[in-house]
Amino acid sequence: MLYCPKCRSLCPQGALKCPRCREKRLRPPAPEDWVLLTAAGLYMAGQLKEGLDQSGIPCRMEELGHSAAAFYDSQAMPTDQRIYVPFKSLSEAQALAARLEGPEEEDPEPPPPTAKGIAGEILSIVAFLALVMLAVFGADAVANWLKSFFP
């Protein structure tokens, strides 16, 4: 595992550049290096910081856009926070973060369509087609009526 001093994230062993900020000066992490634990929304970051404080794990919380090396993240929100912990406490902090986040909730499956729902969809399609036909025949009738004025 290698450490990027620019964005303070850990990179895979043998990486030539940091995958986050493209920094080339990677080195092995020292126990006192502050490393990125996670980026989270304001509420979750506050919960995580509180949990880390109660566990005696030192941490720093920084706004996403005000860190030393801000990099583009398409999923990030302006209120997101980055949480950093010393490398020596990283495994404890990761375990605490996993407990606080809990299991990921899966999207529930939509209920199967009912006969009433299917009938409603069919009826709305028929009504739409009737309106389209009415608009076409109505426009044709108006055009023929106007033509009758100009022989």
C-alpha cells in the first residue's frame, strides 16, 4: 500500500500515480500520516466523527472543496465532508465506519402489476390514441372547410 501526500489517500502497491489526484510522488505510509477514511454527507460525517471521538480515535473533518487537493467527484455534494484518521488507527476507524453505516439497503422490488393497473394503462393508451386521431381528423376537417372558401 502506498500513500499519496497530496490528497492523503492510500493507493495500491505498485501504483505509479495516485488514482485520485494523479500525483507521482507516492511513498509507503508512516504511522502518523493522516489518511482519507471516507467522504460522507454532513449528517453521516458528523455521526462518524462523534463515534471516532467516543472511541478515542483522532480524526479531522474537512469540507470537500477546501481540502489540500480537491479533485473531481461526480457523486459529491457541496456539503460533503472528508474524514481523515492517522494511518496507525485506520483499521479501527474502518471497522467503526462499517458498523455506523450498517448494511446497505437494497431497493425493494416493485410489486407485480395487478389487473386493475394493467386495465388502467390500456385505457390510458386507448384514450391517448383517440385524442391523436381526433386532432388529426379535426385538423383535416378545418383544412377542408378553409379550402371551401377559396375555389
